[in-house]
Amino acid sequence: MLKIKQFLKLHWRAIIVIFGLLSMLIGLTNSYYENIDLEDEVYTLKKKNEELESELEECKSLKNDFESNSSYQLDNSHILQDFNIDNSQNKSSTNSEMGSSNLYFVKENKVYFYSEPNIAAITNSYLIKGDVVEVVSYNGDFCKVKFTNKNYKTTIGYILVSELEMYK
């Protein structure tokens, strides 16, 4: 034990230098492998970015094809076709008729959605004259409706019953 203490007293600086060199070597080795991992990660991200850019270009092309298609419709008559509804058979409804069918169309130029059946709960979303909605339920002067636009995006909310006409 005495010899070890004497050895350490004489060579403590050399031991510190050796430990320092070993720790640097270990650190360099770790950073080398970290750099390899980062390079792999960068390569993977670049490949994903290329794939996403390719998909984006394909989506833009499909959008342009869709918009330039001569059968592109700005109304929701596709819904009428889906339900085999003839627009010429449309008649105005009264409140007593409400509920006999669940398909209605908007009779006002602009009809706003409400987040709840309350006049103070008006939202920025709206329907335009001729839009077809499906009535889900009634709540006083309001009815909960489901509307699907030409892009097949569905909106659910409340509108005033008085702003609808029923399909017959």
C-alpha cells in the first residue's frame, strides 16, 4: 500500500494526463459516431422532403386537372343527384311540414351557422341560397344540420328553421 502511495505522489501528473487523453479519445469516438448518425438523419430527411415535394406537385396537378375539367360544378347539385332529387319538384315548406323529410335547401341568399341553438352563438361560416342540408334534429327555432360541400367536406351546426325550404 505504501508503494502505491509513493508511486501516485511521484507520478500524479502523468496519471492525470493519461486519464485526460483517454477521456478525449472516448469523446472523439463518441462524436465521430454522433456525426455519422446526424449524417444519416440528414440524408433521411432530404429523401422525405423530396418525396413530399413530389406528392405536392402531384396534388397541384390533380387540382389543376379538376378545376379545368368542364364538368366542374360550383353548386352542390351532385348531392341532389346522389339522392335522386329533382330540383323542379321543390316546394316551400311551413313549420308544420318540417320533419317529414330530412333534406332541405337554403332559401335565403346567405344563412349563417350557429355553434349552438342560440342567436348569440353566430359563427363566420355560412350557406348560400340553394345549398342542400340534412336536418339532424330540431331545437325550438333552430335545427341542427349537416352540410357537405362540393369537395365533400362536412360541416355540422345550427341554423334557423325559417331559412330552409323542404324538398318534396
